[in-house]
Amino acid sequence: MSDGLPASGRKEWHVRKRVTLIGMAATVLVAAVALVVVAPGTPSVNTENSGQTKPYIVGGADATGAYPFYAALFVSGQFGCGGSLIAPTWVATAKHCISPQAPDTVRIGGTTKSTGEQRRVRRVVQGSGDFGLIELASASSKTPIPITQQKLTTGTPVRIIGLGQTCPQRGECGPATDLQQLDTTLVAGCTDPQFNGRTELCVGDTRDKGACFGDSGGPLVVQGVNGLELGGATSRAGSANPACAQAPSIYTNVSALTAFITKTTGLDTRAGSTSSTARPTSTVPSSTVRPTTTRPSNPTQSPRPTTTSQPRPTSAQPTNPPSGDCADDPWECPPGQGYPCDQDPWACTST
């Protein structure tokens, strides 16, 4: 069958075809060389969006459950930290996430930085250690997480949640695209000289598994009788190593600060509690940032609730309570007292 081309045309066509075949062979050869150079088992990289590589997640995986209490904190549209919704208008987080620059917006219950219910910030309140609270300008419809009353000790299984950086070295990669989770345990290996075992938790991050930059303030949760309960808030590395997930890390023990939370919010947010008294917020300007002191504005006023719905705890009372005024601030006990004052806001009072 004739191809319909003149002799000169057929010659030119055959030349072009030969060149094309040579080019295809070269392409196949380059691809084969590439397969030889890349060693089998090398993890794939993700260069989507910012062009930054993502060789692996620091110890976690995409969240498999619903975390309606997870809060993402933003300053002028930039994601910075995590937090936990503990009441319809209150978020628990790390102090270094709200000071020196306070967030202006919070997204609650999302699985990415761009999803979730958005709320404006009314004010922030700095607590002791690396702990802080955020009051929202309007109530969230998401379900808050209760604060655990379990005793958190070495070996306790915990889960950490966050949208932080996904590789150990600072700036080596970007934050997670999707909310991450990691199951781990409490350990006794934090070497930071500032570690406070009474109000902080040491979490067993192992090599390439653990919290990183951007996870600060986010939740550490434990399994309770009726579901997840909040045990901690991400604080800092537990050693001098600047890389993430190379050693145990430190979390604020939120359950040790329930007195401060109750005083500030007017709510009993502990797991199993049925009593809560809403604190009026209408007189607080939206732009006000509460001073760092935790003392009541009127030190002479008793902090004890006036309602009968919150009976005074008895389990944490000292055997021999101190006599006289034991502290200027009725919510802080003096050094050397051998009872858990943070668990009993009424233990440290005049007798």
C-alpha cells in the first residue's frame, strides 16, 4: 500500500522518525538511571504548595477520630499554636502562645488550618508556669473537652494532637496539612532543670516521634470513662536538644491547675463535674489583655463560690492545716506546704 508521499518526502520522514526513536531511547535510559540512583525504600517527598519537602511525619499520623475541642490559634491570619476548648467560651493553651503577642482568632474543631468554627478572641489570661487561657468573644457550638481528674503518672498512656511542624529540624519543613495524632506514654526522662513535676508532665517522645514547633499549647489527652479527657498542654522540649522528637518533651499538667481555671472562668470544667457557674463577661472590653498576675482584684474577698452547687472538697484537706493567714493570695499556697493546694482552692485559708 502506498503511503502517498513522494520519494523525497519519504526520506525526510524516515530521518525524523529515526531522531524521534533515538530521543525516546534516551528518555528511557535516563529514567532507568534514576531508578538505580534512588535506593529502594527511600520515603517519598511531598513538595506540594510551599515547595518544602515532607519526608515523614514526626511520629504521628492523620487524625483518625473527631476532635471538636481542638483549637488552632492565629495572629493576623498566621497559624501559631494549638489549644483545647474547655468551655463554650474558654480555650486552654500555653502561656508562650498568648504572650508577648496574643492571638486574635481561633478556629475550633477543624482538621486543617483553614477549617473549623472561627471565633474572635475577647481576652487572654496568663497563669502560672507556661499555661494560659483564652476567652472567646462568642460561645463555640463545639463540644468542650473535660479536664481529667485521673492521677497522671509515669506509664500513663496518652495521645498528643496538633498541626505543628512535621520534621525534627526547625524550618526544615512546614506545618502539617492535616491534624496529626500520636499515641505515647508519660515517662520520667525530662532533664530540663526547670521541670516541675507537680505542675508539668514528661512525655515519652522517641527519635522522630513527638511534638514539634507549632504544636505548642495543643492537647494531651487521656481516655476517661466517658471519652477523652484533657490532661496537658504542649509546652517545650525536655532537653537541650533543639531538634524535635529526639527526647522526652514537657507538657503543662492542666489537671493540676483546675483551681486557677475555676477562679478565672467561674466554671468547674473537671471531668465528672455537674456544677458550673458562668462568669459574667459583658463588662470586659474585647481588646483587654488581662495582666499576668493571678491575684484576685480584691485580695480581701473570699474566692469561695457563693452557690451551694460546689461543695467544699474534703479529700485534699491537710491533716494539720496551718493557722493564720497562710498566703496573701488565697489561690496560692506558701512554699513548704505538703498538700496539693492547686487541687483544693479552699485548703489554704485562715482557720
